[in-house]
Amino acid sequence: MLRVGRAVACVACKNLVSKNMGVRFRMPLQKLHPLSRAIHHRYNASANAQRPPHCSAARHFTSMSRLPMRPPKPPPGGHGGWRYQQHRNFWMLRLASRLLKLRYIVLGSAVGGGYTAKKTYEEWKDMLPDMSAYSWVIPDFVWELSDQIDLDKLTKILPELEEIAKLLPELPDFDKIGENFTFLKSILSTEAPGDTPVKAATEVPVTATPEASDKQFKKSSDKEKVDQLQEELLRTQMKYQRMLERLEKENKDLRKVVLQKDEKGIHQRKIKKSLIDMYSEVLDILSDFDSNYNTQDHLPRVVVVGDQSAGKTSVLEMIAQARIFPRGSGEMMTRSPVKVTLSEGPHHVAMFKDSSREFDLGKEEDLAALRHEIELRMRKSVKEGQTVSPETISLSVKGPGIQRMVLVDLPGVISTVTAGMAADTKETIFSISKNYMQNPNAIILCIQDGSVDAERSIVTDLVSQMDPQGKRTIFVLTKVDLAEKNLASPNRIQQIVEGKLFPMKALGYFAVVTGKGSAGESIDSIKDYEEDFFQNSRLLRDGMLKAHQVTTKNLSLAVSDCFWKMVRESVEQQADAFKASRFNLETEWKNNYPRLRELDRNELFEKAKNEILDEVISLSQVTPKHWEAILQKKLWERVSTHVIENIYLPAAQTMNSGTFNTTVDIKLKQWTDKQLPHKALEVAWETLQEEFARFMAEYKGKDQDDIFDKLKEAVKDESIKRHKWNERAMDSLRVIQHNALEDRSITDKPQWDAAIQFMEETLQARLKDTDSVINDMVGPDWKQRWMSWKNRSPEQHTRNETRNELERLLKLHEDHTAYLANDEVTTVRKNLEGRGVEVDPALIKDTWHQLYRRHFLQKALQHCNLCRRGFYYYQRHFVDSELECNDVVLFWRIQRMLLITANTLRQQLTNTEVRRLEKNVKEVLEDFGEDNERKVHLITGRRVQLAEDLKKVREIQEKLEAFIEALHKEK
């Protein structure tokens, strides 16, 4: 550059001289190139010789290296002033020329300096290690906030950062590390392909020549250097691993603080926090969804499979950072699939999907309660006679630093069914596992026990069948500490984690340690034990395992990354599938039910519930007159047989007024104390049921939906079954009935006439029944035989002859008692035998009973007609044997008891029992509303199922779209 400058100076000088403009050169003569100075002097001499004497440029030019730059003072005289003005103009031109030269110098310096700085930056950049693999260490919200960093504030705190940097540990010597790697590469390149440095160093040639010995010594020294390099590399790796763990711990604490802030904090973290919960809600809905349109659930989730006692649950607990599952030694603990939704939150808590209780995972008593609850839910889901259940238990776990994903822990695969298990347990577990793994977007986390022989594994063959290419399988080898201790050849572990021992393929292979096998170990102690083991393990030191393949922390990071990658690739496709399914369902509904609203089962149940409650309320609108008429009629139908057969007839057949009244009083008292109140309450309860059923039937006819028929019938039956009449009402009713029957005083003629009418109707009904019984006994008469072509049977013929004989006896003795004497029976039998009819005495007595009953009822009706005019004698207590109307008084007492009982029961119904029935109906409806199985059984049909599917598909699609929108925002 100096030579170029000098050359340029010389040329510039030559140009200046040749132009003869009188402009002086700025550069001092001493600083010019020797050649330039010689040219300078030569040109100065020639120029001065050729210049005219009055030109002052020659003087100034010869002394340019020694004179100052400012112009001299003007000499005295006129010509001197002109020359001074000319010299002043030349000075300004020289200053402008120098300023123009200066910009080229500055521009050249800037370009050269920028190029040098860029080259230096590229050299330093190439020397720095590639840290892209550790980008996950930096929290996501740091990148999100990077756009919001104020550079002015950052420049102000740079001096403080410089002071902080002095406190950090020294960075490694990258030049030394580069030299060591270059040396290691040169050693490895000199070996034959397939040979390791250790193997090459241990092979000794047969002929031990001096040259071979030197070569062998060189190889042994190279091996020592390789070992030293490996140890140094391992120490450096462990050192920075500890630094990373410390930074992660600080990051975890910072995340916890950020998540505890209110909504005024970072909103992006709020979206991330709820993203996995939104996805989990979709999976929960899909777990209960069963469609006829082949819309299958292909959304990603992490399926944890493995042999029994292989450590599946322990791995899941390490990922969730809590001992949340029940544990057992050797026995099956996971009896049903458990879906665990892991997400980030300020507090370490767990919660079931169908419960609002939060379990604090930092408290041992809450952990124990959570394990107990999971075990109870598992055992409850298993049906009688089974060992495992396909029903899924949904659980969510939140905490600082937990990786967001959805895992499903499946029952362990078994090879043999042991005692106490169902015969189909093995096939059921295989079916459940295949059902989850056949999802093409499910990530299979295959757990293999490293402490047992690999040939005993069953799950690897199952996983190979479901994912033969290994595009969505992650293999995890557990209990590596026991494997290292027990295996004679650690190379088997290396073969396993490299995918060379099993025929199955996988995306990645990991080796983990999940504790020493003690149930009381905490998660922190297990982490420390795992870290200490891998730091001191020769598997990592000898290069059999790589650093990124060990620890459950690396495993959880890899699984989470794979999970979210699968979600982003497949969720939109699933949303489109459900969109098509929704279109098909809506089309079917429009074609089949165009005028009906799309009501699902719950909405239909609510509609039916309102209708049933309206029907119950209608019972309160029944008039008292209607209640009393129904109750009186039904009560008399219930007790009339007892009154006639057990009270009236035995008393009336005594033919004595005093005996009649005494017998009636005794029997009425016994009947009131024991049977009458119970009969009355039964009648009232049946009446209430019938009225309730009648109102429901009337509502059914008013354009009601027949889809509710089964539900209404079930509600009616269950409500009646639960309803119990008030026990205290029976005691009060007994007293009322007893007082009513004790009264014998008929106060007016209308009551007397009403009693006579009641008596006549009752006796006529009984007489009609008796005639019907007699006709059945004796068979058709001559008119029916001739007109209807009917004949009598031999038994009917015998009874007919017996009847004729007994009727002759009654005509002779109209006041005969109710029973035949033995001699009378013998006489009748002999008379019949004389006519060739063989008859049994029992048949004679049975026929006599019916004939005498008819004869007595006919006489009672005649006496009833006579008593119509007997009220005058009854009122004045006249005694007339022909007009003793005690039977009329009896029927009046019965009739009055019926009226009073009906009135009392009506009051109890309207004031108490109808309300209690309404309450029972509400309780039954609430119980039915909480019992989904019963609702499915009672509200059925294609219309209901179509509405159910349509509602769920819409809900799934909407939630998927919301999740996809949130997922795009997170990106």
C-alpha cells in the first residue's frame, strides 16, 4: 500500500509540475520516495529556469517542503497587492483539493476495515460449537419476547453484563479440543474398516521385530491418548450437563413465577397452558363416541405398552414427576387404560376428568389418596368375572416444567394366565393394546425390561406387528443399572439401543433408570440415582450409549417433540374427516326428520321430565267430590264381601234382634281394629296410582311424543314403589272409623231412605251373584237346552236333582235355619237314591248353602221393602216384630263409615300424599338423569342415536377447530 501511495504521489507530483499551475504539493519532501524527491528537484530546477522573473510560483514551489501553508504577507507596492490576491485564491483552491482527497482515503479505509471484520467474524463463527441441538433449553417465551426487547436498554446494561461475564466459569479451550479431535480422527483413519482403536491396540503381531515393537508402542500410546480424550470429553460433557440442569431448575422456577401472575402477564403462555387441555377434551369426547359413519379416532396420543412389571408405570411417573399410580410387587396393578394429560402449571396438582377435587402432589397424604382413588376406579370399572376393563380413566397432571403431552398407560402384556384371573385375560389385554396401537397417528412408547433376557419379551413382537417400519415407535430400555450388573456382555445393551437385537424398528432408543425398586423412593431421589449411575457407568464412558439416549428427562423431551410433531401433521386431516361426517349426519336428519328439532338424549329427557311433572301437578286439580266418589266406590268394592259374608249374614240368620245387634257390634269392632284401616289405605294408594296413570294416558293422547312411553312407565312404577303412606294416618283413620260405626242414630228420613236403597242395591247384587252360582252348578235349564243346544253334565244333573229336593224342603219350612241337620241330609240322600241318583252328603250341604243364601236374600229384600215405612217407628222407638229394621241401621252405619273414610282419605291425598308423590317423582327423575345407562335403555331409537351422533360430531369439530386455531397462534 505504501508503494502504491508513493507511486501515486510521484505521478501526482509530475502532473502538478507539468501543468505549471503554481499549485504547491502538500506532502513534505522528506516523506516522499527517493525517486520522487529526485524528480521533484529536477522538475523544480527546469521549471524555475523556464519561468519569467515576475512569476512567484517558482519561489513558492522550490520551498514547498519547508514553508508553512498559510500565504505570505503582501509586499509593499501596487504590483505586490495583485500578486497577494492571486496567491490568496491559490490557497483556497489548495484547501478544496486536499478535502477532496480526504474522502477517498476515508472510503477506502471503511471498505477495507469492513472486509477484515467480516473475515474475522466468519473465522470465529467456525470455531464456535454447534448449539442448535440445545435450542430446547431456552424457553419458548424467550423467543416470543425477543421481538419486544428494547435495544437501547440493552446497550445500557452491556457494562453490567460484562462484569457478570467475569464471574462465569472459564470457557473450554476450543483450539485444544479441535487439536484433540484432529488427532483422534487421524488415529481412527489409520485403522482398517470395522476395527476399533481398542481392538487395534490389543492385537499383537506374531513376529516381534524392533520396528513392530515401536509400532506397537506407538499404538499403545495412541490408545492412552484416546482414553484420555474420552475421559476429558466425558468430564466436559458432565460439567455442562450440570450447568444445564442448574439453568433448567432456574428456568423452572421462573416459569412457575410467570404462571402465577394474573392475566396482565404474558398472554402467550396462557395459550400454551390451555392448548393441551383443549386437545385432551377432544380425546375425552372421542373416547365415548361411537358412530356408524366409520369416522375413527386417529388423533395422536402416546400409548405406553410393555410386558407386565417392565416399568411402564415407573417411566410414566418419572415423566409426570410424581408417584401417582398404585404399586405392587409382581401382581397386576394396571387393570384399565389410564389417560394422563400432562401440562404446565404453577402448582403440581392432579385432577380426574369427572371430579373437581385437586390432589396436591407435593403432599404425601394427597398422593396416597390419589393412588387409592385410581385403584378404586380401576376395580369398579372391571366387570364381575373379568380381570381387566377397556374403560378409560381420565386424569390430568399439571406442574412447573412438565412436558405437554397425552399418554395412555395400558395393562401390561402377559404370557400366561395365572390363578385368580379370567380365562380371557391375555386376549383381552392384547385386544385393548391393539385397539390403541392401530391408530396410525399414535406414538407407541415400547417399554422393555433390561434386567431380564430380551428373548422373553412379548411386547416387541406385538409392536412390530402394529408398526413394522418403526415410524412412530420409541423404544425404552428400563432397569439399565440391573442390566449392567447382571449381564456378562454389556455389548447386548448396545445392540438393544442400536436396534440390532430385536427385529422391531423404532424412531429412537433410550435407556433409563427408574429407581432402586423401593416403593418409598421419591422422584428427586430417583433422578439423583439415575444421574449418578450414568455419570459413573462404563456404558456411557465406553461409548456404548450416547448422552442423548439416557435419562428420563431426555426421553420426555423426545416424546413431547414427537407428539406435537404428529399432532401438527394430522390434526387438520382429522378435522376434515369429522366435517364430512357432520355433513352426512345432517343430511340424514333433514331427510328423515325435517320437522323435528335435533334433540339429543339429555334434551329429550328434560322434555319428558317437564311433561311428567306437569302430569303430577294435575293431580292437585282433581275436585274433592271426584276423589270422595272414587274412594267410596272402591272401598266398598274392597270390603263388601267381608261385610256381607262375615258380618251381616251371620248376624241376620240368628233371627233374634238382640243377638243380631250384639254380633254386629262385636264383628264391627274386630274388623275396625285389624282390617278396615289397612284396606282403606290400600284403596287410597291404588286410587292415587290409577288417577296418576289416567292423567299420563290423557297427556299421551294430546300429540305427545311416543318416544317417552317407556320412560314415563318406568318413572311411574319406580315412584309408586318408593312411595310409603304416612303411618300416623292409619291410627287417626282407625279412630275415625270406629267412631263412625259406633253411631246408630239416623236423624232424618232421607238418610233412612238412602240406607234402604244402599241395602237393596247390595242385596240385589249378592242375589244376582248367588243365582249365577246356582245356574253354574245345575247347568242350563230346559229353555237354554232347546234354544242353545246345550246339555247338562252328569255332575250338573246330580246337583239339579239335589236342588229340586232341597227346594221342596224349603217350601215346607220357610223359616228353616241356615244349616241342615244330619237326619235331613240323610233323608235327602235316600230320596235321591230312590230316584236312582247317587249323591255325596258334602254335595248336598254345598247345594243347600247356595239355595238357602238365595232364599234368605229374597226374604231380606222383602223385609227391606217393608222397612221403607219403618222410620216413624224407629224414630219413636216402637217395638214391632214385623218392622224391626236393625239390618237397615247396620247398612246405614256402613254407609256412613264409607262416607267419613272417603272424606278423610281425600284430605290426606290432597294435603299430603299428592305432594309426597310429586317429590318421589322428582327424586326418581333426578336419579334417572344421573344414570346414563338407564337413560339409554329408556330413550331409544334411530332418531335419538342420530341426534346424539350429530351433537358429538359438531362438538368434536368445533373443539378441533378451536384447537387448530390456538395451535397456529402458538406457532
